[in-house]
Amino acid sequence: MKRKQKVIQTRGLNEDYHRRLKSIFKSAAVHACGCGAYTEYYEGLLKNGMRPEMARLVVARKLAATVLAVWKSGEAFDEQRIMSQAA
């Protein structure tokens, strides 16, 4: 009798993700962590004990979610609204 192999579970992106878009959001997150609207959010993540590379990834995901929300709604970016949702 042969054991059934476990199916490999993917977390997050699979191999079909858009590499250039991922790179763009990660680069934007590096910049946003240093200056701009997401600096306080990033520093708060670091104060809570998150590793810097994971905190940058969280910021990149938040940027991607913000871009999608602004794109779908057609409204202008509002820093106060975004940061109030983060708190």
C-alpha cells in the first residue's frame, strides 16, 4: 500500500502572479515606509515587534488594497481616511 502524498498548500501568491506588479508595490512600500502617509503605520508595526521585512510586506499589501479601492470607487486618495481605518 502506497501513502498518498500531501498536496502542497500555497500561501499568498501562486506561480502565476505578476512579478513586475509585485516588485512595484514592494518598491513603493520601501519608499512609503521612509516618508509619506504610511510612515506612522510602519513604525507602529515595528513597535509591536514585527520584523522590518514583514512590516514592509504589510505596508505593500495595504498600498495594493488602497490602490484597488481608489481605482474602484473613483474617489481621490484621502490620507486621513486610510490611516483612520488602520488604527
